[in-house]
Amino acid sequence: MDQLSEAIPVVAGICIRDGEILLSERPPGSHLAGYWEFAGGKLNPGESPRAALHREWKEELAVNISEAREWTFIYEEFEEKSVLLLFFFLEFDGEAKPQEGQRICWATPEEALSMKLGPADAKALRRLIQEA
């Protein structure tokens, strides 16, 4: 098996409202704890990426996604594991409410660049800014 086939599939959602993006801080004890990211998480066995995105945003932020479309993917290798992040643009109704003790914030893309972002999230953000 090659490295890509061993990568853990992860979904991440990018929500943009009024020129700001929603970011979530990784909780203590997690991989990359204290880093900011686009909210999401691992796929469960047999789960589609879209279903995982809906589940993760419901669990983490108590919102129902009204629209999601695939955008890009980024492969990232860490010393202990490899991750394939699948990024979606999404919209949801209402307001996000952290459900796992994490902090969330809305930031402009430029403000987010100065934050401590996970490597793949930083790459996605730079790509997002380039495409804007």
C-alpha cells in the first residue's frame, strides 16, 4: 500500500459570512491541540465525506448545514500519521455554538493568516485568498 491509501480521510468545512470565515480551535489533548482550523473531522467507516461533514458540524457546532460543495483536498504527512483533508464550502442556518469546549471565531482571511493554523488549513487558506 502506498502512503496516500493509508492516509486518514478527514473533512473540513469553510463557511464565509460577510467576508469572514469561521474557525475552531483544536481542543487540549487532541492532535495539533491549540491550533485553529476549519471545523470538521474524521470519516466513520462506510460514511461519505458529505455525511461526515454534516455529522461533525452538528456534533461540534450544533448547526445544520444547508448547503455544501466540494472545493479541494490537501494531503498532509505528520510524523505519527498521514491525513487527506477534503475541504467543502458550506452554509448553515443560525449561529454556531461550540459543543466540545472549543473556542470559535470569525476572522477575515487576512486575520486568519496571522493565527496559529494547522498546516493543511493554512495551505487551504492561502489557496482561498489566491482564488478570491
